[in-house]
Amino acid sequence: MAPAETSFLDFISEGEKRIRENENSWDNYTRSLQEGFYFESLQDWFNIFTNENIKIVFFENLKNNPRNVLHEICEWLNIDSALIPDSVLVPENTRGNYRFRWFRNLFLWARKNQKKLFLTSKPLNRFLKKVEQRLNKTSRKESMSDDDKKYLQNIFKTHNESLKKLLIEKGYSEFPDWLK
């Protein structure tokens, strides 16, 4: 059965089964799970590098407070955060569905051919992108059933407990909800 032809829960179950049967299995099924086992990867990194040479940033922090996270990273790298332009904090590739695919394709064609169309101004491009998104983009709310969430939480439970323990040992004290 191809991954695209299966339900989310069946896909995850198949990945879990393949990992149990062969820890070194690496395919579409197992990869989706193994990439979320952060403990194993970080343990290897901490075995090679000192704590001072590893900076862990949680996506939730980056999403909710990008300016502070950027400042922390700059401080960690000994870079003056004032050198970083505010434009890097503007989301560029926001995901979403489009009402009219042809309209999206037309817009992408125009951006690709902007020099021919004399549209080289960055402010103009940003403005056109916002217009295109407002006219064409629909909200995309992905949801997962409570049963699927519980199933995944169960799969990741021991890995996340080990991850949290490792991070506490390395001096981390603030964690996102999924790690508390």
C-alpha cells in the first residue's frame, strides 16, 4: 500500500511496525516517525560537542517571539543583532490553500518573469504578494482526531521523556507544552 493511499493512523502504525522489525529501516513510513525522535539525534550531538557549542531553539518560541529568538541566537553567536534587518522577520513562504490555482500560477509566472515585466521593486513585490494572498488564499486548518493525537503521544512519550531529561542535564529549564 502506497503512503498516499492510507489513512494517517494506518501510516503511523505501519511506520511504528517497521521500526520495531528493523531499527535501521528508513523509508517514507519510518522516516516520518524517526525524524521526531529528537533525543537520539541530540544525544549524538552532545557526545561530540560541548553544551556551549549547541543552541536548541524550539519552533514554538520562534513562531511566537521571533525577534527575541533571533536576538538570543545572535547573542549566542556573538553577533550584534542590530545588524540583522527587520525584513528577515517577515514570513515569506506561508502555507495555505488557494481558491483558484490558475490565479496562483499566474502570480508565480509574473514573479518569475518580473524583470521582463519591470516589477523589480521589492516593496512592489511584497505588496503584490499580499494582494494575491488576500484575493486568493483560503485559511487552511489542519486538524487531527483526539485518538490520533493520543496514539502519537504514546509513540513519542518515552522519547520525549528521555529528551527532557537530557535537556535538563544540559541546563535547559524552559520547554514547550509538548515536552512538559
